[in-house]
Amino acid sequence: FEGSANPQRLVARMMNELKVQLSLAAEGTHNSPKVGGEDLELEP
């Protein structure tokens, strides 16, 4: 895999995904009850 992709871009992408995961987790804990990535808004 080395050489085929820019290492800095790879790291940036990983950091971006990590940020998304963290923000999703924070959203789930603070705003709406979400379990395992499934939002429970559909339930009455």
C-alpha cells in the first residue's frame, strides 16, 4: 500500500473519519438516544 497513496492524505483521511465517529458518538449521547448506530426515532 505504501507509495500508492500519499501518507499525509491517508493520515488526514483517518483523522477525518475519527472526527466523524467522535461527533456521531457525542451526538448520540447528548441529543438523541442511538444504539449501535441505529436511531430510535422511528419508535413511538
